[in-house]
Amino acid sequence: MVQTDFGGPEAVFLQDVPEPACGPRDVVVEVAYCGLNRLDLLQRKGPGLIPGFRLPHVPGMDFAGTVVATGSAVSSVVPGDRVIADPTQGCGSCPRCAVGDRAYCVNPRILGGNAPGALAEYVLASAESIVQVPESLPLSAAVTLPTAFATAWHAVHTVGSLAAGETLVVHAGASSVSLAAIALAKRAGASVVAFAGSDAKLAAAGAAGADLVLRNGDPDAVKTVSVFTGGAGADLVLDHVGTETWRTSLDCLGIRGRLLLMGNTSGDQVSFSLQEVFHRGLKLLGTGGYSSADFVAATSACLADGLHLPTAARFPLEDLADAWDVLASRDTIGKVVIEP
């Protein structure tokens, strides 16, 4: 599926393109499944958000498939291996890439972001970004791992330092990143409170492991969290909603609580009391982009424990427009998946 313009579904259409050719450190993967992300929709509408984005463009960041070719310097995988990949590829040579911080590469290369992605039969990826999938996990489940779990791992563990026995509060509890965060937090021995906007989404957060689920806008939510934590308040709040949930996030935190800021879907500007923050010893932490080490740690944990997201819907490649409509509705729970 090739994007040739900005706009609606008509801006992206099915066409034949040359098959990708391996460089020395690359692999070509036959795509079995591609998971959609909201970035796909945003860049289709325009303008391109990832530096280096240009038309024509093949979207699709998350994929699972089978290696069909490898470069001359690749020994880590062979044709026939079942794999997923970190879509954040980097340039491989700048100082940021050298320390595994590909999210801040000076010349970023992101599959489906500014480089040809996986809404296609074949996709080209660097061998160092590849993780093998064991036979015990279907590729249809593995495709839900890359972006959501790496992002959640980075937030909850690398930045948030969540420990066993602590309490995590998660907003938008049925979004992909939040479901991943809930699963990882429970794996770490923490308690989880999840907010969501419908009965179905509350049930999904509970199924992922949340110990307490609360509806968005509940006027007694902060008091309920306080009672749940024995009056201590939450140790960590994960907020990728922004303005709409800002006050609740601060009020749910206990003394020396940490607020993880990783999104602004409801607005970007907030106000707060400096005295409240310094007097209570709160930490306001921007999560930023995950590292290659985060990606490996997150996927390794998921593969070891069989963690994955639910599949909200599945479509053939030619029905991508319908799949995007489902994703745009915001009613989905889990990943919308394409089968090229």
C-alpha cells in the first residue's frame, strides 16, 4: 500500500513496487501480519510527522513474518526464521545509535515512519533490530508486541522504576500502550489501577491484570485510589492523555510519587502549583523514546511469559481503508492487524 498524497484512504492504494534488496547487514522479511498504529493515520492525513518523511511512502511500523534473505554480514538469523523487528532502525553510525539510543538518531530511519514499512509483502530491516519469535507464539500474537510493549517497558521500568509492591495508575486503560503497561506492571509484582471510558474497556483493563478499574470522570476516583492504597496514594501514574487527566494524575499520587508524561491527546497545556510539587516531593518525568535495550528487554519478557495484546480486528491488505476506519473510531481494544 503506497501513500502518494495526503488526505483520506484514497491517498493510499495498492500497487506493485520492486522487492527490497539486502545490504550487507540487512534482512528481508516476508510479512505475515502488520499491526496498525495511530501514526499511520496521522501521516496519511498530513503533514508527515517523522523527520525525513517523503512521498511516495509505504506505511506500517509493526510486523511479524519470516526471513527470506539476509545480507552477507548477517549471521544472527537465517532464512526461515520467524521474527519481529524494532521499527526504530536509526542510521547505525551516529553517536546516539552507537549507545543504542536509536530514538534520538541524528538521521532517524523508522520503518513505516520515514522508510518503507510493512504494509507490503516484504519489508527490509537491519539485522540488529530483529528478534526471533519462538514456535510457541503465533506470529498473529507476536505482531502486537513491538511498539506497544517497548514503549510501555521504557515508561514503566526504565523511566518509572516501578518496583514490586508499588501501585501504578494508568489512564486510557484499554489503549495498546496501557494494556501493555498493565501486563508488565503485574509481571513486576505491582498493583494497578486503570481508568477507561466504557464497560468494554474497563473489562479489557481488568482482563489485562488491573486490580481496580475506574470510569473516566468518576468524581470519587481520587478518594477510591487513596482507600485502595491504604491512604498512601499511588507511587506511579502513567498519563498519555494530557490536559483532560492532568489534575486526576497529580491528585492520585502519594508523597514522592512519580508522574510519567508520555502523550497529549487531549491537549498540551496544563497548570499546577510549584509548591504542591516540591512540598510533596513529586517527580514529573517525560518518558521520551525507548532504546534498543528497552526493545530487547520488553520483547524478551513477553516471549518468555507469553504476553501479547488482543487483536481488535483483522483485515486483508486490500481492505486497509476499512481497517483505518476501525482504528480511527477509538472503539478498538488491542491491535488492528493487516494480513498482506
